[in-house]
Amino acid sequence: MNVPAMIDAKVANSLKGVLIDLIQRDYQFIAGDKIQEMFATDVVDIVDKCYRDPWKLDVGQVMWYGVKISSKPSYGRNSKNTPLTPVVLTLISRNDLELRKAGYSEREIREKKIVRLFMEAYEQGALLTHSDVAFLLHASTSMVSRQVNEYMKKTGVIVPTRGVIHDIGRAMTHKSIILELYKRGYQTPEIARKINHTEVACDRYIKAYRRVEKLSERMEPEEIARTLEMRISRVKEYINLIKMEVN
């Protein structure tokens, strides 16, 4: 049986059609049928992402907002004008329950939850902060930060927090994780594979670290920076890592 074109259009494009009518009536400065069509399509896509029906979420999931991976910090950008994107996160999973039954501690289960939340957001094109995860899990920000750093040091796996990916705050960076693995005896190919980085980049950090380490025995940071033609901030970062090793 044929479906009347009007009925088909109402079912398939009800929201989009209403938007186009609204644009043509009240926002005529958005000129051109093609532009109006594209604008309405974009709005519908945003609505679909931001307002999912409850039955489309699994039990234990919630919707949250993360910062877009592409939205790196820049001059003039603050929390009010940083682009966000919706993500679906799993607060309680079947695995969490199985771990509890198996006798895992609250801390161990929380670590897995923390890592999962950051990973899920990253896979959906977004980054969470320690504060996001702390709020979602009713934990302290310091606890989340501590467990993330402990996990990365222990496993060598990078947790894609906003601090790590956008290199802001006091988060562990790719560089510190690479050097941590190097000091534990891992070879460059293993390190690159663990953190999903290139061998060239890993080698560059390791060689720079070794040069600074050697010169730090007899030079001040400023002199090392001049000798190696390296930024003083980077030299101090390497020296801090060397001191951590000594301690």
C-alpha cells in the first residue's frame, strides 16, 4: 500500500519540518533553502544526541557532558565558551557486581569504574575531568586523581583525562608516563605500544631525559637549558622526574 507523501514527511521529518517552518517565518536572515535545510538537520542531530529516550540507556547508565577532544585550551577560552558534547557513561556494570561478589575491595572496584568512565567518554569523542568523575561517583577529586595516577604508573596505560590529553593542570603527561616505563626497564617498542605513541616520540623524550640527567650532576638548570638548547621549563620537568627517582 502506498503511503501519502505528506504522511511520510510528517513521520520522518516532523521536528525538522517544524524547524524549517520556524526559520522561514522568524529567521529569514538565514537565507537559502539549502542553508535552512542544513541548519535544521544540524539542530535535529543535536537534539538526538542530547535528549535520548530513557529506554535507550542501559540500566546503570547516565548521560553527561564532556569537553570535545578537539577543544584544546586557548587564550580567551573558559568554562563558559568551551564546546561540550553529550556522552553516555556506565556508572554500574555487570562486571562491577561480579567483582563485588568475587571479594574485590571497594578501592579496586572504584579504580575500574574511574578508568571506565574516562575511557567511555574518550571513545565518544569527549574528555572528562577528575571533578566530573568525582561528582559522578560521589568521591573526592583528590581520590580520583590519586587513583588515576596510581593506575597509570602501575599499568603504563594512559587514562584519557582532560588534563592528560590537553596537557593541563597537574595531570601526568605522556612524557612522564614514557619515562616512568623507561625507568622500569621497558624498551621503546614496548613503551610505544603500551601508550599508543610513536617510537620516535618515545625515543625523543628518553634521549632528552638522559642528556639532562647526565648534565644535572654538574650544571644548574639554566646552564643545561643553554647547553641543550631546551626550554628551561622542560629541563626543570626532567630534573623533577630525576629527583623523584632518587627519592
